[in-house]
Amino acid sequence: QVQLVESGGGLVQPGGSLRLSCAASGSIFSMYNMGWYRQAPGKQRELVAAITSGGSTNYADSVKGRFTISRDNAKNMVYLQMNSLKPEDTAVYYCNAMIGVVAGLENNYWGQGTQVTVSS
């Protein structure tokens, strides 16, 4: 059984910063691509940032230059540093990871989500 648990969400004023963390636990053989998605009320879930096992990153245009994704492979964790936050960043943020549970078998996992609210 593999679980992803996010932390670090909350209420922040416009221009502020938050750091989200996601910890993967359970029967993990290997970690592949990891990422952060978000879903605002009435909108579809969208990719915010992704990172490969080798450290290559990809960002949504709306967060480029403000958000930074990173990972710690030794700890099975992925992070999202969010700076210069805007009200339109308000959403539930979900951690996503492709995880190998045994050699040759990978599954896609989601965390439960953490709320980020940007408001004055």
C-alpha cells in the first residue's frame, strides 16, 4: 500500500509564500515522475509543476518564475515552493507520483489534497 500525504497549505496574503511538501510512504520500489496539480472551484484539475526522477522540471505558464518544484529521492518527497502568490493561485493542491511497487510494475498515485487560499 502506497500513500501520498501533502502538508503546508494554508491562508496567505497576496505576494506571500508557502511551501508544500508531499511524502510518499509504503511499499515503494522506485519513484518516477512526481508533480503538483491544483483544482479551483468550478475548474478542472490542472498541472502546476512536474519533475522527473533525474530532476528535469516542467511548469505551467501561469506559475513560471514564481513556483519551484524539487524532490528528495532519498526521502521519497517532493516539494513546491510558491512565491509571489496571487488570488488566482487559490485552489486545492494535489501531489501526484508514478511509483514502482515492484520491478516492472508502476502505478499512479494521488494525495488527498491541501487547500491553498490567497486572500487579503
